[in-house]
Amino acid sequence: MYLLGIDIGTSSCKVAVFTENGEAVAQATKTYPVFHLQEGWVEQDPDDWWQGVCQSIKELLDKSKIQPEKIVGIGVDGQSWSAIPISNDGTLLRNTPIWMDTRAQEICENLKCTIGEETLFNLSGNPLQPSYTLPKVLWYRDHLPELYQQTAKILQSNSYIVYKLTGEITQDISQGYGYQCFDMKKGAWDRELCKEMNLREDILPEIAACHEIVGRVTKEAAQQSGLPAGIPVVAGGLDSACGTLGVGVIANGETQEQGGQAGGMSICTDKYRADKRLILSYHVTSKN
């Protein structure tokens, strides 16, 4: 039996098959473009991610000769701070700004004045920066009002691929930190703050644990990817948190250093510890 892992990076997607003991036995990757539209604007097409995933899975299965029926579970991780708008029927409404996009700087300054920088930090455990998801969603509200009204839900990179695989709309807990209306202590949306900042509450998906099975591969996704229908798919999580788990960092004080386009260091803590100089998120092993 095998497990399939999917990673949505900035420059490419990576797909790998693992044994139940965690040994990688086959992998494939596909690149896709990053669009620098103007100063501060950096976008990607989430459907480029999906096409890359499908192509990588087919290539992996073809080269490895692994029988698809032996894949018993799928997990997806991805880059942070996407703001992917989909309609009620699941249509992708536009490209997403990615983590390098800073167009919402003015919105951040306005929120700091109207809501208060300390209020936002004390709730979310993170400083307000234009690269986060929340300012991008509010930028849609202010600059693309028709799109904002047409949007049923905002997804993250991994949750978009989970949606394409299963048809289910999710928001894993480790990606919640992209919103300053996410209560880091409770692991839940703060509905009152959403109202105060004039953010539609219904645009936020229900939060799921990263390991929670949220759906199964649909017939349509099976046809596009070459996978059998019915494989269970978990909510997945933030790429750096999954990488942290991958090297065995799960206990208080353990640390890992990572490379990539947004390299950094992850420190595991068993208590809420917020610092304006750092980024705070749930680990993918968290159950709350």
C-alpha cells in the first residue's frame, strides 16, 4: 500500500509516492509561471497548479509502474497566503495573489488605524502585513466588488487542490494564520471581528484538522489525474509545517531549517507564544 503526497510550491508542484513507513519510492515535478503584473503584484493561476499535479501524477505512475489501486490516501501541502476565490458552482474566478504580493499595503494601514494593530495581533498572534491572506481578500472587496460578491469561498493553495480532487471546500487549521480574524488561541474564526472589519463571514470555509479526511477522489478528478476514484484525501496543510513534520520536529523546542524560495526556521512549541518579529501558526499535528 502507498500514500500520495502533493506539494504546491511557488515555482513548481512536486508529487511523490511513499510506503506506509514513509519511504519515498517515486516522484515527479512540473513547473508553472509566476506573473509579475506590476510593482507589488505577484500572481499565479491555481489551475496551472492543478494541471501540473495531474501531469505529475500520470508521469509518476507511468514511470514507476505503481498500481494506482494501491494508493490508499492523499495529502496536500502548499505555499501560504493565497486568496483563491471560487463561485457557488466551484468556478475559479481569478488568479490568486501569492505570498510575495504586497498590493494591499494601504488596506493594512487603514486596518491598523480603525481596528488597532494591537487588537489584531493579540487575537491572531501575527503582525498585519500585506502579504497575508486577509488584506488580499479586503482588496477584492474594495477594488473588485463584483468579484467579491460572486465569491462563495476563499481557498488556500492546498485546499484548492483538495477541492479539485474531492469537490469539498475546506480550510485546514495550519493555514488559518493567514487571517488576522483567526483566533490563534481557539483555532477558530472571530466572527465579531469579521463584522467589525466588514469582512463577509460566509466567505471563510469551515476549519478542519490537517489529518482529517475531508473527501474522496471524484470520478472527474480520477479521469483528469489517472488516480482511481474513491481514494480518501485529508485536509493537508502549510508547506513549512508539513516539512517540519517530515523531519520529525513535533516536540517542544525542536527546530528545523528549510530552504526554498521562502526559506526559514521553524521552532515547535507546546504553548501559545506570539512575537511580532516572528510568524505563528498551528502545526499540522494539532487537533484543535
